[in-house]
Amino acid sequence: MTTGDSSSAGEGQVVVQLDAVRKEYGESAALDGLSLEIRAGEAVAVMGPSGCGKSTLLNMVAGLDRPTSGRVVVNGEDLGSMNETGLALFRRRRIGMIFQFFNLLDDLPALDNVALAAQLTGASAAQARRRALELLDELGIADRRNVYPAALSGGERQRVAVARALMNRPALLLADEPTGALDSHAGEQVMDLLIDLNQIGQTLLIVTHDQRLATRCASRLVEVADGRVVRQSTLERTA
Ligand SMILES: Nc1ncnc2c1ncn2[C@@H]1O[C@H](COP(=O)(O)OP(=O)(O)O)[C@@H](O)[C@H]1O
Ligand SMILES: [Mg+2]
């Protein structure tokens, strides 16, 4: 067994690499020289107090915002070298995102919320709807496909959001407090879903201040304070 060889068998390729990323907002720094590497197949939980830079970190990885300095490489692509159009394409094709408050479109039923993600990358409406229905079925909510978000439960909304995030088979699924707005039962279901996805190989980056979410779903814990990584540990996942 070799060590330090990123291509050795059993170790995933590097999917995310952040080198000394700094992000300033006015006078203060939301990220202060943060470095982090994530390999294919990992489930990484980032934890830290409110305001420590967790959402800013996700925004950097998703190419939603640019660092003031430092480098962000995702799936082999240096985001700093892309223009806005390139970043938008990268985001649609390579990144799935889920949020605390789901961010579904209120005036589209569940199926169309999911299908839209593929239509934006050029899939036909028929192809997109077919895959959307498959995903809703896998996530156990196909019977809710014609229901509008307002009539779905929180857990159902988050499952629709997960289906939407998976539409384009992203290299990386990002989750920002995915259980933060859910009751404990729905939260557990979303955790089960994230665990299942990771077990079939989906790389996950989850930011949360829910200790249970981290210990249940993640294989590695990254603790952030004041915009820097202060501790990392490998987790034994608990049931
Ligand atoms: N768009 C923004 N404009 C100004 N300040 C911001 C912006 N986004 C985040 N911040 C600040 O950066 C810091 C980190 O924020 P954030 O990444 O949202 O933290 P967390 O997600 O860990 O709660 C906070 O002090 C926050 O107020
Ligand atoms: Mg946040």
C-alpha cells in the first residue's frame, strides 16, 4: 500500500481543493486562509459557530462567489480561471446544492422543480421529466410529483430539493444546514437519504451546526472557527 499517492487504489481523486482561501467583506474576513481537500466518495461535515464562514465556504466551492485571494479547484477545474458564464455552467453540471429552506420554486409542482435542473443544461423536456420522475421515485415521493411546494411537508420539500440537486449527476453534493428547518423525524429521513447517497458513491460536503447530522452522515469532521480550519477528525459513523 502506498501513501501520499492521490491515484492509489481505494482512494478517491481530489474533488475539492481549497488553498489558503481568504474572503473579505469590507473590513472583515469571512474566510481567513482556509485550506481543505476532499476526495471522491468522502462525506465531509463542516461545523462551527454561527458566522464562522461555513456558508461562505460553500459559496466558494459552488462558484457562487469568488475568493479575495487563494485558489479553489473543484473536479480538476480552477474556478479562478473561469468567467461568469463558465462558472454558471460548472455549477449546473458539476454541483448539486441543498439548503436549509429548500429554495424550491413555489409556482412549479415537485416534478417540474426537479426537471428544470436538467432542462437548464440542455436536456429535452421529455428526458428531463423522465429522469425527474425516476429520482422522485427513488426518494419515495413519486406520488407527490404534481403537488406544489406549499402543500408538501418540510421533509418532502427537502427530498424534492435533493432530487433536483441530483438531476445532473453532480460530482459534488453541497448541503447547507439541510436539516435546519425540519422536525426531528423529517431530519432523520434526510440524514438516511444522505447516508444512502454517500454509500453509492456520492461525494458530500455538508455544513451544519447539528452534531447529530455530522456524526451520523459524515466520514470526516472539519471544525471551522473565525474563517479557518481549527481541527479535523475521522468519524466512525453511528446509526
Ligand atoms: N454577502 C455578505 N456581505 C457581508 N458580509 C457577509 C456576507 N456573507 C457573509 N458575511 C459575513 O461573513 C461572516 C461569515 O458568514 P457565513 O459564511 O454566513 O457564516 P456561517 O454560515 O458559518 O454562519 C459573517 O460575519 C457574516 O456576517
Ligand atoms: Mg450559514
